[in-house]
Amino acid sequence: MNPKIGLEPNELIDLIEVFCQTLEEHRESINSLNVFPVPDGDTGTNMFFTIKGIRDYISEDTKSLDLASMVKLLSKWALLSARGNSGLLIAQLFKGLAFALNDDDLLGPKQFVKALIKTTEFAYESMPNPQEGTILTVLKESANASDKSLSKNPDDLIYIWKIANDIAKKTVDDTPNQMELLKKAGVVDAGGYGLSLMLEASFNCLFRDQEGNIIFSIPSDKSLYIPEVIKHKPIEKEFLQSVEDESWGFCTSFVIQGSSINIDHVKDDLNKKGKSLVVTGDTELLKIHIHVENPDEIIKYSQKFGDISHEDIQNMNLQTSEFNHSQNEEIQVVEVALIVFAREPILRQRFREITPDHLEFIEVSEDSSPSVQDILDSIENSKGKNVILLPNHKDLIEICNQALLLTSKNSSQIPTKNFIEGISSVLAFTSGKSYDINIKSMNRAIEDIKTCSVKVAVKTLEYNGLNIEEGDYIGFIENNLIAKNSDKNEVLKKIISNIDIDQKLISIYAGNNIIMDDAFDLLNQLQLQFPKSEFDLIESGQYDSEYFIGIE
Amino acid sequence: MSTAIVTDSAADIPADLLKKNNITEVPVIVNFGDESFKENVDLSADDFYERLQNSKEFPTTSQPAVGDFIDVYTNLAKKHDSIISIHISSKLSGTFNAAEQAAKEVGNSKCNITVVDTLSVSMGTGLIALEVAKSVKSGMKSADAVNYANELSEKGKIFVAVSTLEYLKKGGRIKGAAALIGGFLNVKPILTNVDGLVENWAKPRTMLRALSQIRDAAEGYVNIQNMAVLHTTQGFDARALASSLADHKYDGEILRSQFGPALGAHLGPGAVGVMFIGDVPSDEEKDEEEEE
């Protein structure tokens, strides 16, 4: 019998490299699945950054550890690096591994199956509302199938791994049948697909040469299983690819609008000014992404090509909160600090207007959400003796919970699902009051808020009897798509006429593309039409919707 | 053998009620730059708000001179054997101290003068003065009336919604509100009195919601004895608040008055507030109050 019926510790480390490269290669295709019908578009990026985070922690010392200590460390690093829900699920995978490899020195068939079973348990537990047709189902089915095959071939890791991998692919293909939403959008589940890629890529690396050494082959883009739906990729691949680069000054992106812009000329010119330049678009509209030391300078410089808009500047070192790197002065300790997750500068300004002295921000970037470690650092570095987190996104709530478990600082979160809840919650904050009282009133403030939105469809699809074309404006009440039109104001009116707004305050938050004068006209029309309600218009500059509407 | 009641003009008691209840008012001094006015003597509330909105100078108010109190007390001491002088919070103004000094000068075995710190402002103080004046009129002894005034001072509550943040910022004195910017979000802060100071209590958006929040806050109290609704410049919001309070819970008379310069300079145009004497109801609310 082959003495090596399992993977040794250093081979497990090699597999992490395989995961990392595979996810890097496939991140856009995973992202592109995350498009119902407006892309959140970050599953692949989050999975990749999570694995990359683990990889970056690994040192030579790690490789010399025994298996049990190693996987315990990996499990901790996975959690610290986890980004987004999918990242958290990857963290469960390593937790399951740590559990399964309690005192074994090899990752053999038995341990592999046990790890999958434990991971499945942990993964279901970690989700507040486990949903089938997701990575959870893929985990569960793979675990069950490999568990069954274990009795037939208890010593064959390759066989068991193959079973898990085959079932994973099959389950991914089946996810649209389990979740109506996926079916309607014509996609398979993004996270589940990411997991199946990891299983397949690692399966390809289980084979050994005559000396017993593993033959590593990092699969190329084409060689792995690709679901039918993503063979034609919809979004700016080139643009998304560039973001994983190591931090270097400021990651700056912006749009240049003009007429007959010479793209090559822009490329040549800007290439000298910074690193990681990506230019996408056409002669009238260009999106620029570049890493520079001085973002203001590059934006000013680029004005010679056309009108600049959509500036987004991220300090690549996300650990430092906006507050910390904005001043060298002595940090003034406050009783309670609010850490607000916000991406758009105008939106951050709206928050500052409410309570300037107690706010710190975590800047959520376009294509990756903060990791547990990022949040943990912000809490630890906060000027607040007590810290309250406002995630402002449903996908960040769980990751905030994980960060809160790891800090010794007195801290908690108000589970704000969007920035409207965030604003209401911050309005309920009173600086003179205690931490506990503020938490109580901030939670109370988000109890009765309904939200609606007007967005741009990025995909052509049929939904609820609506034939939606790419570029149409679509209207949601909460998460239900109820209207579409080529005029965004019509969509907004349709939403308003579909809900009970009597005696309510309707706050219309205008996104980045809105011309405020037009929006004020719309506001006046609505106020005349619905005199029993109160309308308010606020410029908030969000990128992911045209109008975001709060009804309270 | 009788008791006289004195207050200051920052208590915002309307002239007819002062007269009806035999309350003597000592005017607060209002300064615009180099010009000084005695409130309600040579500057009416309407004149004040007119100047507040058009003058480049942000007005300040100063307490009446000790001499003003001495004059008032000396006059009253001729006909009364006791004076109860009821004033706005000693933490907000020097009026209480000025009155105390005058009381030491004038008070003697023939006329006993007691100065009461209501820990409140505007009609929060005014309602207490009115209530004590009525009790004295119906025969309450002076010593009991002083105790009563102190007791009421623990129960006086004010809630005021501010329409523009401009004056809070210029004044810079209201805790928790001076730093508010909030213009885009249409924030109408509600102020309240806490331990003798006025501070920000809530930050509702839009005046309508601020008014309903004030109404809800008032409805949270029990055993309400007296209530007044005040405004700085726009009476219609005050009327709306008063009628909504009457519709809901409070069935006593709701007094109407106008904020004078002392608080009005900080509130600015368009502010509306309710003031009352009442008890905090539930244990939960009480806990919150204590923690504050």
C-alpha cells in the first residue's frame, strides 16, 4: 500500500497556492455570476482576497509546523482575511479542516470527508438564514457524497476527492433549480461555483510522480469546468483584474468624458505617471484606474483629455481609518465612536453633517469588501473608548459580527442594511448619552424604515412579466423588482404609487448620475401629487443606484 | 402679611399673565453690538427677531443688574413680608446670582427674600412662577410656597424644535447641537433641559416630524400640571403643536407665549417648543433619565 495516502503539511500549503492562483484566474467569471440583476459583483474578488490573505500570512516557519498546529493557524488567518459572505464561508472551510485534523499528521480520505462534513455544519450555522442553491448546498452535497464513497474506498484520497468534485460541479449546475432568483437571472450560484473551482483545481494536484512528489499543475483559465452561462463574460474584465496589485499609494479611478479621445495617447501619457494603469472604454468615455502617490495631481492632469467625473480614491492601506491618516495631531479620545461603512465621498459628508466629532469611516471599495482584519484594526485603532459599527450593507453584517468576536474593546454593531438605515441610526445617536442608551435608541431608529431603489439593469432578462433590457431603469420595493422604464423618474413615480406613503416622510437620496435641478423638479411634482406625505431630496452621490428611497 | 412673586423676563411669561397673577418681572438686558435694551421695556419680541435676522451682530443677553433687583425688592418689601424670586437656571445665566446678592442686601427680619433656581429656562421657569403665584394667592404660606417652588423645579421640562441650525452655531452654547451641520438632511434638532442646562435631545428630520416627536415626548409624561407652547417667529407651527397636544392627551389649558431673546437668540426664527411640569412615567424612562 502506498504509504502516502494523504497530504503532508507542506503539501497543504502548496494547495493554498493552487487555490489562490485559481481564484485569481477566475475571479471575474465568478464576479460576473453575481449580477442579479444589478451586480454586487464581488464574490470572486472576496474569495480571492480571502485566500490571498491566508497565503500572505504563510512563512517558512509555517511549513515546518505539524499538521494540527498548522491548520489551526490557517483557520485563524482565514477568518482574519475573510471578506464578504463568501470569504466567511471559506473561513468555515479552514475551521472544518482544523476540526477534522485534530491530531492527525496527514490529510487522508477520512480527514478530508470529516473536514467537509464539519465545514458544512459550521457553514450552515454561520448563516443567519441559510439559503439552498448556494455554496451551502454545494458543500452539503459534496460532503454527503464523499462520505458515502468513503466506505467503498477508505484509502483512496484521489477517488474520494473526485467524488466530491464531481458532485460539486453537478450541484452548481443545479443551483438555478433550487433558487428561483438564479433561474430568472440565468446564472448559477457564484460562491458555489468558486468552491467547485477550488475542489477541481486541487483535485488536479493530487497526483504524484515516481518519487512520490506531487505534480503541481496550476490549471489555466480554459481548462477548468466553466458553466455555460459565463462563457461570454459581460463586464469589464480588464478593469477588474487590476485591483489585486500590492498596495502602492492611492488606487485612483475616474471617468474621462470628451469627444474623440485618443486612447493610446492617454495610455502612454498616464503610464508614466503611475503604476497598474488600466484604461477601458471608447473615444467618448474612458474609465481610468491607476495607482499613484498623489491622486489629486493625476486627476488635475487628466483634465486636458476631457471632463473628469466619478473620482474614486482609495488609500491602498485599508487598515488605517480615514480619521487616522488624515491627521497627525494627538488623537482625542471619545466615549463612543461610530465606525461607518461608506464608499462615496458625498455620502460620507452627509454622515459628517450629523455628528462630526464621533465618526470614523471604513471605505468600502468598489470591488472588495473589508476583511475581518480590516474591521478589527479599525475598532482597535478607533479613538472611541466604545465603538459602534454601522455596516450599511446586508453582506457586511456577518463579517462585522466576526470582527466583534475578536476584539477585546467594548464594541457592537447596529445591523444597518443600507445607508438610509445608517443615517437614521446616526441621527438617533446623542453624544452626551451613554454607550448602552445610544445602542438602544440607534437600534430603535432602524425598526420601521422601508427602502426602495431605482437602478440601471446591467443584464437583459425577463422578470415578473417585465421584459428588462440592459440599460433600462428598474425599480425595487425592498428587494422586489416591480417596475421598469427608460425614464428613471417614471420608475420612481411608479414605486411611490405602489406603496402606502400616507403621513410618511419619503427621503429621496440622489445618486451620482442625478442632475439635482431635475431631481428638485421631480420632488415638487411628487409633493403636489401626494400632499399628505412629506418629501425630501438629499444629494448622496451613491454609485450603485440612481435613487435610493427611504420611507419612514 | 403677604408674599410677592418676582421673576425675570427670560421666563417668557406673557404680560397679561404677569399682571393677572401679580408677578413682578425684572427685565433681562439684550445687547446688539454697542446697543443695549431692556427686554419687554424698550425691545419687544418682534423687534428682537427682526433685528436678529437682519443685524450683523449676534446678540448677547446679560442678567439684570443687582441694582435692578434691589430696586424691585425694596419696593415690594414695603408692602410684603416675604418675596419669592423665581429664576432661570443658574447654569445658564447670572440672573440667579444677581438676585441672591440683592436678596442679601434687601432681605431682613421684616421681609424674608428667597431666590429659587428652577434649573430651567423660558416658560419652563415661567410655569413654575405662575403656579407658585396662584398657590400664594389662594393662601399658601410663604415657607410652603418656597418648598413647592423647589419641588416643581425638579419637574419642569422643556422640548424645543429648532428650524435653522444657524443660530445654534452662532451662539455655540447648546451642548450637542453646536456642531451639527445637517443642512442637506433637513435636521431639526430638539433641545431639552438636563440638570439645569439646555442640550440636544434628538435630531429628527423635517419640522413636521420634529413636532410630532415633541408631542410624543410630552405625552410620555404623567401628572402634567401646566403646559405652554411657545414659538420664536412663526405662530402657525406652535398652533399646530398646541392643537395636536390638546387632541391627544392633555386636557388642561395650554398657555401660549413667545420666546424672548435669552433663549430665542440661540433658537433663531421658526423654533417651536412645549414646556410643562410633569412626572417621568415608566421605570424604563426613569433609568434613561438617571443614566443621562
